[in-house]
Amino acid sequence: MLIRRPDDIPSSEITPRMLFERRREFLRLSAGAALAGILPAAHGALGPGRASTYSTSEELTPLKHVTSYNNFTEFGFDKGDPARTAQALRTRPWTLSIDGLVRQPKTLDIEDVLKLAPLEERIYRLRCVEGWSMVIPWLGIPMSTLLKQVEPLGSAKYVEFITAVQPETMPGVRTRVLDWPYTEGLRLDEAMHPLTIMAMGLYGDVLPNQNGAPLRLVVPWKYGFKSGKSIVRIRLTDSEPRTSWMKSAPREYGFYSNVNPEVDHPRWSQATERRIGEFTKRKTLMFNGYTEQVGQLYTGMDLRKQF
Ligand code: MTE
């Protein structure tokens, strides 16, 4: 078997995954360099993370697309807006409050959130309701690790995620397009599912502002909008929270928003998707391909009605 050194490979053959591996190697070797100032020593640099059995082995979407084709309405409505305008987002100091139906409500400093557990790398598909998808190597911790900190009460059934409002840095919140703050919600068992993570990085690096720094939810079997960005508060409740998109267009966006090729958006089909960087469309998979892991959460539900 011929093994080529990375430097022998023409750049046309270099895949995003190879670039990612190189970057991880670089970060490993340069532990203690620039990023160490941002992240606790316990993690070294925000580099390799712990590989996860939940990851897909599909081709990664190039970093340049992940960071330049974004939805972050607080920072504008064109896909290219957040990459430019979210640079103003203030991500320090940052606290995360977890309260509501819990035994031990807490307000954690972002640095303490980073110390809670080793960062895990999860390569997940992200499928947007608009019909595009990406494959992204996230770095984060299981949401269950965070929620266990506050000891949810037996009466807690739902989790509401409330995101930051910074009128001075976010041009979008000065408009009435959505009811700010941007909020999302999950059932408690969905939030506790091992696939659900609080991401703090991607591609081996700190989360770029436009991708929801410093903390964003990632729920890979649901449409992208469920993955709220720049979260400041998590509230456990006994009733289903009304999310920003449900308030703005209840016929179009339901509470569950599971990726489902059989349930069309009222204005377009959800049967196919375009992977960013590719030309031919792919078939969209039920639960974004995660049926084996999450299908049982919805046993007995009519997913046409509870969309
Ligand atoms: N979070 C906040 N706070 N504001 C938003 O507008 N948009 C959502 C979600 N999280 C959004 C948000 C939508 S519609 C999508 S598709 C994903 O973020 C996009 O994440 P990405 O830009 O990192 O790919």
C-alpha cells in the first residue's frame, strides 16, 4: 500500500476531512498556543476533543461554507450577513442560567461550562427547513451533562432555550421580524438524549460568532432552526414552550420540527435536500438519518399532526 505524505498530495485532492485532520494535528502540537488563553487548561487547546460513536463518516462540508452561509436573524436576513455583522457579538463575559422546575437553579460562567466535561467531537448532519444541509464537526458536551447539574424535578417535562439579545450589536432585534429573544424548546427526554449537545466549537476551534458563539444547541435529527444560537438561559417547564418560529408562523413551524421527508412544509416539499457544495439533490432521510437512535421517542405519535 502506497502511503503518501500530506505534502505530496495535490491540493485538488485534499478533502475537507483531510484539512480538518491537519488542523487537529496542528492544534494538538500547538497546545498552549493562542487558544489556551481562551480555554481552560483541562482541555488543552479546543482541539481534538473526544471522538464520538455518534459521528457520521460522511464528507465534511468545507469550513468556508459552514462559516459563511448562515441563518442568524439577529444579525441579518441574507445568508452572508452573519459572517460580517456577528463579529460585533460580545461573547465575554457570558453566563448561562438554568432554572425553572429544578432542585438546584444555577448561573454558570462560560468558563465553568467549559470545565464541566471533556469536549466531544460530533460529526453531525445539519438539515435546514429551507432544503439545504451540511456535515459539521462540532465540539461540545452532552446537554444531559448540563441539565444534571441542576437536578430537574419530576414535574419538569419541557426545556426552553432562550438566546441573547444585544440590541447594540444585533441589528435584527431592532426589527419586529421575530418575537425576541429567539427561543426554542425540546421535550425533556429529547434534551436528555445522548445525541443532543451544547456546542462550543466546530472544526477543532472555538465556535465562530456567526455559528452561535459561545454556546449553541445542536439537535441533529431536527431542522436546523431548533438549534438555538448564543444561549443565555435554559428554563425547565411543565408545559410546551412556544418557540419564536411557532409564534411567527404556527402553520409552518411546529414544536417538534423533526426532519421528515413525508411532511411537506406548507409552501415546499421536504423530500430532498441540497448538500452545500454539491449539485445533485439527495433524498432527505427520516429523522435526518438518526431513526435508529431517536425513532422510539415518537412511538404512538402522529407526526403529520405533531410536526
Ligand atoms: N439561533 C438564533 N439565536 N437565531 C437564529 O436566527 N437560526 C436557526 C438556528 N439557530 C437562528 C438560530 C436556523 S433557521 C438555522 S438553519 C441554524 O441556526 C443555522 O445554523 P448555522 O448558521 O450554524 O448553520
